[in-house]
Amino acid sequence: MSSQRWYRLVTLLGTLVVTAVIVVTARSTPVQQLATNIPVLSTLPVRPHSQSELFVETAIAVAVVGVVFTPLYKPQPRRILDTASLAAYRTVFAITILATVGYFDYTYRLPRLTLIVAALMLLVTLPTLLMLVRRRPRETTRAVVIGDDPNLIQTVIGVADFTVVGYVAPPTVRQKLSTRWDREQLDAITDGGTIGGKGCIGGIAQFPEVLTEYDIDTAVLAFKQSDRKEFFGTIEVCHQHGIDAMVHEAHADTLLTDEMERGPLVSVVVEPWDWQDRLVKRGFDIAFSTVALTVLSPLLVVIALAIKLEDGGTILYRQERTANFGDVFTIYKFRSMIENAEAETGAKLSEGDTGSCDPRVTRVGRVLRRTHLDEAPQLWSILIGNMSVVGPRPERPALDADIQDGVKDWHKRWFVKPGLTGLAQINDATGHEPADKLRYDVKYVKTQSFETDIKIVLRQVFQVLVDLWEILR
């Protein structure tokens, strides 16, 4: 069994078993009587329980803790203090959920005394467990090269100053190579031959399995082009598995990389946010979208009726937009143009973004666009996690492809979740000015923080209120 599988198994089973044992222990009468000797706990009752109650209460606690600890089952090198703090935070989060359940009149809720005793024990044992079995950062790196360019694969293997166990090549490489020399190199790739003294250990479809089977902690990308499907798909797999990603310096300008590194291979900043910041940001997204949808719900009904009454067409329309790492997701907007506005022209930017009058925009649509209320249905996308309140605005894949041909750094926007608003929006930079828009988006990616998000949201809300006041006046 590889060390990654062993780590996942031990942390999962260990967390579940430790939680079950602690809940049973904390629920026992001797332990509770001992706990009531503590002055602050002396007023809490020691409540008797049946075996069925104990079983259900233990199962609930195990389920909650097991789910909350899911991110920690990923085998990722961490320092001992990072491991302890992450485990302690997850423990507090799980206890908070169990305490919230206790406020409801639920038959099998954990009694307060049991919850307090169990919480104290879990805060000690679970971080200790994770520290004991944590995956230590290696002094040496075990890497795999993945790509479709034989020359670049050979170059990467030659300049790597760490252990390269082999390379991974996608089947689509056959469609990209045409010369006889390339065909010979292709045969070496697909038939298990060697490049730079290293053998082929799998295809791109097997890349996740390769990471686990060979205990890989670093992937070096060696693609001819940084395209959406393979290049960024590989980076996304690295992100999901907690694996470091590196690229040749030839691709460094198009990606978000560690600017302090110098050399032929540079590290990709796969996750610009720290875990604490991600949690706070996601909590803010959920709170903001929930409150906004609740407060705006009467207005959303009025907007829907106005759109329907104007021309009898559909109320919402859907579009495919680019998400993290070049993925695609669906967003919904209030229809602000005539039906099938792009049937003849295809995807194109609205002339209204430049201050001109777009004849495709309806009367209701002009008001909605002026106040940005046509974007309101995207609050649902924020709530379910496809978008964030603040981030680079997602573009349509067709427009993304056109823009990135002329702006080489455009891909850097793909390293954070797309947002409802952002630095570019509050500074009136649109898709008609891709260089300016990218400058603001990259600045946000590099300097993002919760404080920055709050400032952007406040400025955007102020702008919306000003626009609404001018319309009503």
C-alpha cells in the first residue's frame, strides 16, 4: 500500500474511532460525575441514557466529525504546527455544529455536559493523532513529468534537480504530432519507451492513479501549449490531490507563479488563499448571498413580471462561463436583451459596455443593466459555490479564447473563483479593455484578502445605490 493510501486510511479510521471512543467515554456516568466536580460544570445535570440513545448520539458525533475532517484526509506535507492548528480548528468547527444541534428539541442530541467533556478530549486527541501520522515534508522530491511535447519532456527531465520517477503522456498527443521524427518520439511515449532515461508510467487519464501509486508530491507540466483542457486540467488535479505543480520557465509568464523563484522550473501558485482565508471567504459568500436573496426576493419577483410583460419572452437566460482552471459552469441572468440576440452574430461583447446604445437591449433591460440587477440570479451561483462575491468576472469560453490570443497573461485570472464583482468592475474596466481588466484582476489575485473583498463590496453597493438614485430622480 502506498504512503498516500495508508495516510488516508489511518486518518479516516483513526478520526472515526477516536471520536466514537471519546463520546462513549464522555457519556459514561463515572466521567460525568467526575466532571461535575469542576465548579463551572457543577450545575449541569448527569442524565441517564439507554443503549439505543448512546448508539445514535455516538453515530451523529462520528458522522459530523468525520465529514468536517474530510480536507485533512488528503496526504499533503505539513509542518507539525500547521497540522495541529488545522486539526484544532476542524475540531472546534465540528463541536460548534454539534452544539447547534443541541439547541433544537431533538431526542438524541448530545447533553451539554457530554458535549463539553467530549470537546475538551477531542481538542487534545484529534490534533495529536494527526500530528503522529502526518505526512512529513520530504527533504527530496518525487516528481512526475506530464505533457505532450517530447522535446520539453526531455528538457524538463534534464534540468530537474530532484527525483523524476517517469513521465505521463496524454493519448491526444497523436493528433498533435505530424512529422516523422515526432512520430518516432510518439511511439516511444505510447509504447512505454524512454525519454531522457525515464519511462512512461501512464496516460493522462491515469494521472490521479499515478500520483497515488508512485507516491508523487510534485508534477512538472511539459505541454506545448497552456490550453484549457489538458494543461489547466492537470493543474486542477494537482490542486485536488495536494500536489505541488511546476512548469518550465517558458510557460511562467502565462501562469500565476512564485515570483521569488528563479531557474528553468518554477512553482505554480495553485491555491493563492490560505485555508483560513478560504474559510472566511466562503462563509462570507454564503452569508451575503443568503441575505441578498432574502432581502431582494420581492424585487426579483417584480423584475420577473416586468420582463414577461414587456415582450412575453423568457425571464432568465443561461450562459456557459469559465471557472477555476478553465472549467466551465452555467450562470443565470435576467434577460436584458431581445430573444435570441446573438443568433446571427454569435458571442460578442455588448456595445453598451462602451457607453454606446446597444439596440438589442430592451427597455427593462436598460434599467437592469444600469443598476446591475440583471446579475442578481448569480447570487444562487454564489450560494452553491460556483462563484464568489468578489473575484474576476467570468467570461464566456468563446470570448475567453479570443481575448487570450491577444493578452498572454489572461490565464492568471483562472487561479481564483470567478466573482459577482471585482476590482475591474468598480474601476469600470470591461471586456472591451482586456489589458486594463486583466491588470485589475491580477492585482486582486496577488493582493486578495477578506479586507479587500469588503472594500470592493462596499464600493460596488455604493455605485449601485448611486445609479438607482439617478434613475429614480
